[in-house]
Amino acid sequence: MEAQLAELQRQMQQMQVQQQQMLGELDAARQQAADAQGALGEEQRLRREAQAQARIGQPGIDTKLIGKPQDYYGEDDKWFEWATVFRGYAGAAVAGMDDLMTEVEKDSEQPAVNVVLQPEEAAASKQLYWMLLMICKSSALRVVMSVDKGEGAEAWRKLVARYEPRTQQRQATQMVALLNLDLSGDLEDKTLNWERQIAVYEEQAKKAFADDLRIGARLRAAPESAVKTRVLMKTDLARWADFARR
């Protein structure tokens, strides 16, 4: 009887040892699976970073096909048109450059020096610096030269802060300029430029330039005519709107 009990105890001990071995192998398998998953995630992250680096800072289309933007001398009334063309040029010249410039513009009060940028963004920033250095003149060039060499994103941030300040004083100045419409000379060109300036005002002020202000500005600038006389007599709102479209 004692011999049977001893044999039973021996078998139970063997089973316990085998169970411990199985649990150890299961833990090891789980760890291997977790390591493999982590390695896969790291590989995917590195692949995404490589794709981003390949997209930003690399040559875009041949800029010879589109030509270089005009030089910019810091004129307030020419900023919107010049900046629009330059954004397109830079984005075409360097893939992903437009994304970098857009990010910088979202908060023109937040420094955008290369040290806080991703490596691929910093590379694009350096190219942006040389573009601005070659195209900006006079007061605009002085803004670019106020940053350290190669800090293109920071230079662009300062240009936007200088020529597109989102302040009440700036908006009031823009409003006065829009109301003092001058239609002398090339009527079509003056009208198109005025509409562009309205678009700038609406974008920065985040509100529409009211129709009655449009009509009032155009009435003030329009030469004397029978149509203007009838409108001033306030015949009806439809005629006001018709005059504003002329």
C-alpha cells in the first residue's frame, strides 16, 4: 500500500513539473507574439516616416515650365496676389512644401524654427529660405534676413505675421481702403483688384464684406450718370443690386 502511495505521489510530481513547463512555453510564445507585433508596428512607423520624407523636400515639377514669381518689395496692396502665386510656385517646386507653409500660417504667433520641425520639414524649410531670399526685396527682404540662415519656415511665418496680421486695427485699415474705391484708369483691372482685396479682408476678418458697403463704395467711385442718379434717389433695392453688378 505504501509503495502504491509513493508511486502516485511521484506521478503527481511529474505532472506538476510538466504543467510548469507547458505554462513556461505558453508565456514564451505570448512574448514572442508581442515582440513580433511590436516589430511590425515599428516597421510600419518607419515606413510611414520614410514615405513622408520622400514626399517632403524632394523636387516637384520642373519650375522652368511655370516660371519664377515676381519679386516682392513689401507692398501691402500686392501681398495677397504675390503670396498666392508664391505658395503655388513653392508647392510645385518642392513636393509637400505647401503643407509646411499652410501649417505655419495656421498660427503666425507660434515660432517655426527648424529645431521644432520634423527632419523632412526642416529640409523643406531650408529650401524655402533660399527661395524667399532670392525673390523678396526691400522691406520684405529685411523680414527674411531677420531670421537665422536656413530658417525658411520661420521667415514665412514672419512675412505672414507682417502682411496678414489678424488684428482689429489692420481690419479697420483694410475696411477704409475698400470703401475708398478708385475706378479711374483701367476699370476692369481696378475692379478685379478690389474684389481680390475684399477676399483678403473676408478671409482675415472671418466675416463678409456687406453688400450695402459694396454698393456704397461703387456708387462713391462711379462717374456721374443717369443710372447713378436714379440709384441715389433709392428707387428700389433691385436697382441697387443691378448697379453693383455693372
